[in-house]
Amino acid sequence: MDIKTALEKMVEKLKNTDSAELDAEVLLAFILGKNKEYLFTYPEKELTKIQLSKFLNLIKKRATGEPVAYLIGEKEFFGLKFFVNKNVLIPRPETELLVEEILKVAKDNMTIADIGTGSGAILIAGYKSMSSYSAKKRSLRLEFMATDISKKALAVAKKNAEFHKANIKFFQGDLLEPVKNKQIDIMTANLPYLEKKDKKNLRFSEEIGLKFEPKQALYSGKDGLDAYREFFKQVAKLSYQPKFILIEFGYKQTAKLEKIIRSNLNKIKIHLKKDLGGFDRVMVIELFDDSY
Ligand SMILES: C[S@@+](CC[C@H](N)C(=O)[O-])C[C@H]1O[C@@H](n2cnc3c(N)ncnc32)[C@H](O)[C@@H]1O
């Protein structure tokens, strides 16, 4: 069977998903070890039996809702390639906003820590942008650390850091526990913030896709805010208070989250940032020294 016919047949099998053509193309290009353009340049090229059976196998998995990123083992984020597997959340486009905000607040000689780093996407994207910036300006000297409660997630983050030559120290542990004695200037976190029932605003395919992602990366108690509740409690106890905390959250959580933050921290300014859909998505919390 040639490429064009195989694609047509497989798209038909994916008709219940909402990006059938694109998904089939990405999966076939992955199997052939080529880019998508190759498929359109050589539509008449015959697939071997093995290639065809691999393609069918991935299409069957995709038809059950398994995300393409897990099937091909990678996802693009902030223009960079990240390895992913079922032990990490697939980095989301809306999280790029968090990276953009980190780049705005990072200054020379700061230490940045990403809590709940998953694939490492946030910090590695930040690192890459800042190191190209500092290469030009020869100024920024930053230290980077990342934590996660999941050892398996950290293994993926380390692989990504190695791939991108990002100099990041990784620690395993519960929230701030592994870094509580370090002087951290910028803390970033995209902790789990979904409540199990909260699926109303997801597209059907996204909702199915969530079933394949680690629960520990997605859900956090009845209102989705347990992880942030504990996180800010721990921040309040730090002897060295960060200058900035940047977090991603669910748009319906703004008021409740702000209350949690203000009940733990004094002298702060909260800057709300909206995602491309116009929803509150990121908080930049500026902390002022209240020791005098
Ligand atoms: C929503 S995912 C975000 C992953 C990644 N930062 C991103 O934005 O793509 C949340 C991450 O927090 C980690 N996590 C959950 N609870 C944690 C805790 N108590 N301490 C540290 N990490 C935790 C999960 O393992 C997961 O990797």
C-alpha cells in the first residue's frame, strides 16, 4: 500500500477524534523517521508490511484516545522538543505563558526553582531562552533547580535537560521539602489543579486524553487546590523568601487561590495574566521584604 492510500484508510479509522488527518500524518512520519513534508512529496511510495503494521498499531491506540505525544514519545513546547512518557504530564501550550513571565522577572545572579517540574519543560525552556540571551549580553548568571515528587517524572526531566544541555539540579521530594534551605529568588510551579469532576470545559478528546496522564500530575483534592494550599503554607515558613512566585492555575480558581496566598503571605502584589483564550491562567506574585 502506498503512503497516500494508507493515510486515507487510517484517517477513516480516526474519524471519532478531532484531528484525524494531522494525527495520522504525524504518526506515519514518526514510523518512517521522516518529516511530514516527505509524505506529500512521495505519496506513491510503497510502505513495507512492517511499516504498515506499525502504523495500524499506533492508529488503533490513538483511536482509544491515547495522546499522540505519548505514542511518538515527544512534544513540542516553546519551540523545543521534549521527551515525554506516561510518567509526565504532556506540556500544554498555555504553560508557555508561564515561561514568558519567568523571562520578564529573571535578573542577574538569581536562583530559579521549578516545583513539580514533570518533563522539565518550563525550566528548560526558560534556561534555553536565558542562556541564548546571556550569550548575547554576557550578563545573566543564574542557577536552576527543579523538584518533583515522582522519581519517574524526574528521570524524564533529566533526560530532557541532558538533551538540551541545560545545567539544572534535580531533587526528589514533596513540594519545597528538598529545597527549603536554599536561597531561591524565583519559584515557579504548575502544580496539579484539576478537581476530578471538573471536565465540563474540556473538549471530548482532551477529556479522554487525561485518562492516560499521571493522576498525580492532574488532580488535587476536592477543589483542585490542595497542592497550592500546602505549597503556600510551606513558602510562608521559608527563612529566605523568594522575590517572585509564578504559578499556573485554573481560571475558575482565581479568587479562592488569591485568598489562600494572602492568608499565608504579607506584603505581596499579585499580577494576573490571561492565556490566549482570555482566561486567568498565571499569577505573578511579587514578594516584598517585610523584615523591617
Ligand atoms: C501539572 S504537572 C506539571 C508538570 C510540568 N511542570 C508542566 O508544566 O508541564 C504537576 C507536576 O507536579 C508534580 N507533583 C504533584 N504533587 C507534588 C508534590 N506534592 N511535590 C512535588 N511535586 C508534585 C507531579 O508529579 C507533576 O509532575
